[in-house]
Amino acid sequence: MALLFPQEANAGYARIAVERGFDRYPDGLTYAIPTELSDLEIGERVMVPLGRGDAPTPGYVIDRSDSPGTRDPDALKWILRRDGSAHGLPAELMSLAKWVSRYYQAPLGLTVSAMLPSAVRRGVGTVKRRMLDVPENPEPTTGTTAKQKAVLKAITSLPAQERPVELNRLKQLSGIRTNGPVDRLLRDGHLVEHRRTEIEAQWNTPVPGELTPDEPTTTQQGIIDHIGGTLGDGFSTHLLHGVTGSGKTEVYIRLIEQVLAGGGMALVLVPEIALTPQTGARLIGRFPGKRVAVLHSGLTAAQRHQQWSLAAGGDADIVLGARSAVFAPIPTERLGLIVVDEEHDSSYKQETVPRYHGRDVAIRRAQLAGCTIVLGSATPALESWWNATRRGVATLHSMPQRAPGLTLPSVRVVDLVDERRNQERSSELIGPTMSHAIRRTLDLDAQILLLLNRRGYSSYITCTNRTCGWVLRCEHCDVSMVEHRSGEVRTGSYVRCHQCETAIRLPSACPDCSRGIAKLGLGTQRIEQELVDRWPELAEPGALHRVDSDSMSTMQDFHEALGDFTAGRTRLLLGTQMIAKGLDVPGVRLVGVINADTAAGLPDFRASERTFQLISQVTGRCGRGSGAGTVVVQTLDPESRAITLAAKHDYVTFAEQELTDRQAIRLPPAGRLGRIVVKDPRHEHAEADARRIADQLGRMAAEDTRVRGPAPCPIARIADSFRFQVEVIAPSASRLQALLGEARQQLLFEPSNRISVDVDPQSLL
């Protein structure tokens, strides 16, 4: 390399974060800059030689310097070229990238790469759609052709909320094949054109009632005034705790309104991409003259690039998206407000490198930008509640009552053991209490929401011979396989592992003793079959929708199912936790939780918290219309604290009792947790590496920091790899970071393809 670029051609030095998984150089590698790249900027993507073979490797400029520091300049390699096919990271986000890399113990190159959508890195093009409407004051139409008249008739017959209409749909409605008649109507002023992104076109229809919102209640206005008074005054964190239906979204919108009026931009995060259309429609409806950019993984590559560019250029007023939207390239000087809706949701946690938490990164981003951040939830994460009530680093705002005209539903907790004693057929999974409620709700022509957070048909398949003991388990993982039925609910069966996704045909008999097999446990498919068997009206086309990752193969399927339910065409919606949040359907008069214990038995200290949140969130989908509605919760543990307090809508008592328990054993949020998982196809190698890590961490740790393990993970083998874990519990984030950072510098966590580090883990399986 030195022969290609003589020393006198040096234009300085740059530290480069290479886009590779290894972490030997967490602060980047130093390269010399050729003179033709003298204008190289921080954040740009470049190609550099790496390794003994000098393989061209992409990387990002972390910073520049006139000095190589302690490195021998003659020994340095040279940057090869810019990667002209891709965008880099805006320089103002590099500080955030460094923090994410350091806090979550992730290679900086992979961190920067994860902050850029792949479509942006590849430079994929953008897509626009032509949207047509009639002018506000149309001129009299004279001399128009038959085809032009057909176009005008088609567009004027559409309801106002369905306009503007996309060009191809208008052609279809009017029966024309070419653009000529439309173009002539545009030329003569009989039509007007809006060029919108596909996202804006999809969400053109505002949510009913959002264009003419009610005046804020006294409680809402007090919170709006309080938080609004902090806008523009630097960094501040606010926790908005409001029961479901209390009007948290209205508070967000009023604050966004203030930010936009001052020329700023707002970033709004939601936990699931499924929730972005509803939220997007509300924002577009309330701010019709503003641009809303949307970022989430459900978009096409072209759409993601187009939306990212809107934010980067400062052309968007509001950026909306799921977890990764926290890295939206909003100019720092214009970022005035960040909103994290449903901040408690575990979907904000990324489970691959970098394993960041969207909520916590959002707080850090607000701190770097010096702006206000609002975290909203009916069931705040205990970490957020701790920060607001114990540490005092966030301001708590409470909305304990639903909006005027809405009342909280009555909740009935039923003991499944008692219920089954009174059932005529013991195989029925829907008990008498819930059955009567379903029948009554169907007779009232109201709608029903049923939650079971477990997909498939049967979750446990075993031999009917009690002395045999055979259980159908995955050959590659230490878990039971789950029965699924393909096509119609009654046809075809196969079993699938929910860890490695291996699928095989369901055996007809026990392979060990040839006796029959028993299919035990439950899943959404089994409940679906029971529903159509017991209530024939639900077997009618469209009357029942099952919403889980098996039935919803695309986001369009999910949106259509929710659209049918919102419009009243679907009478019953059955699903996993996908349906527990965000739905606002006035016709829902009954919510049923088929089994409230699906999370309670997991070996995870957050199991109780998740149970409370899930029941509270799905309960909140009821009573959003003229009637309060009813919730029926089936459980094997009716005395459970999480279930009884969720039934009473008493988050505060639950949070305080749970925090007291956590504090006694120094578990998060009273302490900070790091989890190191070692995997290897050879059991003894995985255990030995985990032992080495635990021993070394134990020698390095301070007296107030505990190192636990090694121990087999709760799921000890996945995809033919044995898994061992080591846990580090420290009194503070800084103490945890100091220990893990030192271990990282000593390469204790290499190789990264077998050893993973998860800071603030949300799952311990």
C-alpha cells in the first residue's frame, strides 16, 4: 500500500470502524488518508484494506487527525476509496453510535451499520405515487370527452375521505387504460395532482374524529402545559402514566403541535410496525400540511430510502417508526421532542448485535440533542417507574381516569380448576363463564377480542402409555415441538420447533412403543377450532380472524384483518400479544384472556411484570365505546398478584410491591444486569469457556458486584449448540460498564460468533 500512496501524499489520518463482527479494536483502526480524499468527513463509508490479505472491507470514518498518535506512520495502511454506492452516517449521529457501542458492548462498525437501513447503505432509489383530487373551486367542465367525463364521475363519486385517489385506481374506477384523459383534465385545471410517497398514500384516510379533536381535559391540559414549558429549555425526561383510554395520544399531539409551531421536528416511536399505520393516520389527519416520514422494517427498500432521505434533508416535520427509527437522521438543531409510546414494550429491545433498547437509546439521544423526551404507557416498565419515583431523574405525570365518555371495563378473574369441574366436556378450553359472555356478546351483535399468547394447535405431544415417557422434542433444541395445522383448521398436521423452526410431519404413533399419541396444551389454532365448533355463526366467512405470526404472513394481511375488525365486519378477533396493544375499536364489548399463565412459569424475574402488562393492555381494548364492556380472565392461579392487581387496574400497588421485592435481591432496576451467553456444538467446550469467563470476571469485579454462573441456559441447546450463561449484577450502570468494558478490552468475549453479551437483557431464556 505504501507504494501506491507515497508518504508525501498523506492528507492526515482517520480512525475507521470496520464493518466486521470482531471486537479487537473497539475504538477503530487508524488509516492514512490519500490527498484525493482530503475532504473526507466523519460518518462517511469507505473501503479499507483489512488483514494479511488486505481484503477490501467497508468501514466508517469515526474521526480525523493530523497525527497518527502512537502508531508508526510508515506501518499504516491507506484508505482505498469512498464507497460511492452508499450513504454514510450523519456526523451528528456518530456520538450516539459510540455510546451504543460502548454501553451495549458491540463492535462499533456493526453498530454504525445497524443505524443505517440497508436500503440507504445500498443507495436504493425512491418511489412516488401520483395522487389525484378535484380542485377546491372547480371550473365548469365544457368540451370534455366521454373518457374524461368518466374520470370526473369516478373521482367525484368517491367520499371525501377517500380522496386524493391513486392514479391507477382512478383509471380502474373510470374504465380507462391510458393516462391521456387524466393528463388533459390536469392541464385544464379540472383535476389537481399531489405527488406523495406510498406511505402517505396508504395512510391518507384520517382516523375518525381526529380532525376535530375534543378540548383537552383539565388533567390533560395541566400535563401539556407542564411538559410544554420544558420544550426548548434543554434535556428533560417525562413519564406519562395514563390508564388505557385516558388520552395519552392527545397529549403527544398537542406537544408535537407546539414543537412544529416553533420550527422544530418531532420523533415518535411505537413498539410494533403494526401500530405505525394507525398512528401515522392520526398524525397525518391532525397535521395535514406537514410531512410525516415513516421508518420501519416493513417498508420496501425504496420506501425506506425515500423516508430516510426526507428526515436527513430536514424535509419531514415528524418522523414516526418502530425501534430502529431512534436512529433517524434528524438534524440535531431541529429535534425538539421525542415520544416513546408504550415505552414498556419488550419489542423495543433488539435481540441481535447491537443489542440495544430503543427506549434507552432514545433517552440518550434526547440528552445529546438537548431536547424533551416523553415516555408514555398505561403499564410503565419498572425501570421507568424507578427512575421517576425513586431516582428522580424523570418527572412523573399521571392520568388515572379515562377520557370523558369512556369507563374502565369490569374484570372477572375465573379459576380454571373450578371452571373445569363444571364443564360438560373436559376438553373444552373456553370455560363456562367465558362461554356465556361470548354467547351474550354475539347476541348483542357486539365484538369480541380473545387473547392467547401461544400460537399453534397443541404445545405438548406425548405417548398415551404412561409407562413409556416419550415426548416429541426437537432433535436440535431442548424444547418440545408444537403441533400446527396447515390450511383449514381441520386439515393436515405438522410439528414445528419455535426455536430453530425445524418442521416435520406429526407422527401417527409413538416411535418407542407404537401406542397412540396425546396432543396436550393449547394454541391459537386449537382455540379457533373450538370457537367455530361451538358458535356456528363464527364459521361464516370473515366473522372470525386469527392473528398470529402463522396466519399473518405479511403486514398487509395484518392490516386487512384489523381493518375488517375496526369496520365491524369481523365479529371476533383471536390472537397473540399482537392484538393486545394499540387497538381502539368502540364495538368491543368483551375481552377474554384464554390463559393468563403463559408467561408466569418462565424462569425470568420479569415474568410477573409481563403478565400484569399483558392483561392490563388487552383489558384496555375494551370499553372504548358507549358501553363499559366486560373482561374475563381465565387462570390456574387466581391469587397471583399480577393477575389480581391487573384486574383492579392498580398499577401503582403492583409496581411498588414488585420493586420492593426486586430491591431486596438487587435485581433490575435496583441493580444492573449483564448476561454473557456462550454457545458451542460441544458441551464441554461451551461449559469450559463459560467457566473461564466467570472466573476472570469474578477476579476483576468489585465487592459490590456479583458474578453468577456458569450455568446452563433455561433452553440449554438451540440449533445443535449447547448454551451456558454467566450473569453480572452490579449496583449501577457505570459499575457494570467498567467491568464489561475492561473484559472487552482483554478480548474476554472473543470470538463473538460464539460469545454474546447482552446488557439490560429483556429475555433470560
